[in-house]
Amino acid sequence: MTDAGTTGPQKRRRSRLVKGVAAILVLLLAVLASYALWTVYANTLTPAALDQGPSTNPQPSPPGVLSPTAARALKAYGGEAIWKGATSVDSTVTVGGLLFQLKGINIPPHARITVDVQRPRTVIEPVDDSGDVGVLEGFSVMIVSPSGKILEQRADAREHLQNASVTTKWDRLNLVYFLGYAFWGYYALPALLMRPDIEWTELGDGLLQADFGTNLPVHSRIQRFWFDRSTGLLRRNDYTPVAATPTARAAHVIVDHGFSNGIPYPSKRRVKISLEQYGWVLPFPDFIIINVERWQLQ
């Protein structure tokens, strides 16, 4: 026979448990709904949106000839004369994001990154808290002490990362290779439109596809670039970051532009994970965060 004195408390405990579970389920559904709405917003009303004009009959542009989208982009970023005469970009940046947490390494905040515009060479200073400097020259990388002594070097850093996965931990040379070639490609983009060793194809108004071949250090051989059809400024660049993880589909979104001596440059960059190649992005987490605090073309 049940003790009538305990029935009431047991029912109240069960009632509280049911209410607690229901509240958790409601909260989870609210979170999922919010994330879904956030995803729709990110892919329709932000620079990540795949806005482009009507498709054209895609044909690679002959060397030395700019397609309408490429010509508009080059003009938006200062013009052909400026970028043909440019030698370097000097900048101060802070880099973060999920990728560097997974790799277990990153450069300090407010690091100085300098790239050669006309060839793949990047200097990262410092590469860590010791004050050492990282240098990329093509596919080779090295770590140099503040006094100029070579501490470490790797002749073919690309080959060293051929079988990497997202959980593969990086050493300093891996980090220098990834950031070195990445920033060279990011900063030299207007000049890249004029390089004869890169095959550019206009897939539609505002959309270019690049074939970088095998002789340049880049994220992936084939990449796509979306440019604003009104301003000519870059909105998004999709690639596979093979050196980090060959299975990821990355969408590099330009959140904001700054100006230096009248020349626009992407000042806030966010690399997102795409649900599919050249498709919608996940709004969170940010795979890579880049804030450019200072940028100067020389």
C-alpha cells in the first residue's frame, strides 16, 4: 500500500523533471531555429551571398587580356599602372579562428606581414613570442632569429603537408608556409589578375575562376572569386585549403574594406566552411579570422 504522504512529493518531482526536459527541448529547438535563420541571413544578405550575373560561355582569357570582371576589379583596387609598379605590401594583422586552435599554433597578435607583390615571398615578424621571423620563398620556408641566423628551414613545405588532416598538428615551419602563401595570394590579388602563368576564366558577370597551375604556392589549384558587380571589389574567394585539410571547402568572405592612400584593401576577412563546394556557408564557427590593422602598398 502506497504511503499517501509520499505520493504528493513524488508527483511534484516527476512534474518538475518533465518540465525541465521540455524546457531543454524548447531551448534546443530555439537554438536550431536561430542558427537556421542566421545561416539564411549569412547566405542572402551578407558578402557571402553568391551574387553573380548571367552565365557566359566560359572561355579562358588569353594571357595579357583581362575579362570585363577582371578589368573592373583591377580598376577598383587602384588600376593597372599602380599594381604593375607595386613591389610589396606591408601590414599589421591579427589572425585567429578555429583552424589555429586545432593546429595548436598561431602567430602573436599584431604581427607584421610583408609580401612581395610580383613573386611569392612573405615575411612574418614575429612568428612566435621568441621574436623569431618566418620567411616563405616559393615552396621553401625558414625561421630566422632576430639577428638573422637561420634556425630552421624546409625546402619543400608543400610536399611536407600533402597528407595532412584537420587534426594534424603544425610546427613553426608549417605555420609559416600556410600563412606565407595565403597572405601572398590575398595581398597580391589585383596583380595576380595580370600574371600570364595564371589562367583566368569568367564564368559570369562578377565571377572568375583561376587555374594557378602547379608552380605557385596557393591554397588549391582551382579557385573561384566573386566580385561586386557595382564596385568591382572582392566579396568572396572559395578554395580547398589543402595544406590545412584537403577535405574542407572554404569560403573566404570579405566583411569590410579599408583605404590606404586612396586604395581599397580587404580589412576584415572571415573564412567560413561551405556546406558544399561553391555553396552556402556555415555562419559559425569562423575557420579563420583575419583583421588587417595596417596596410600599405609600396
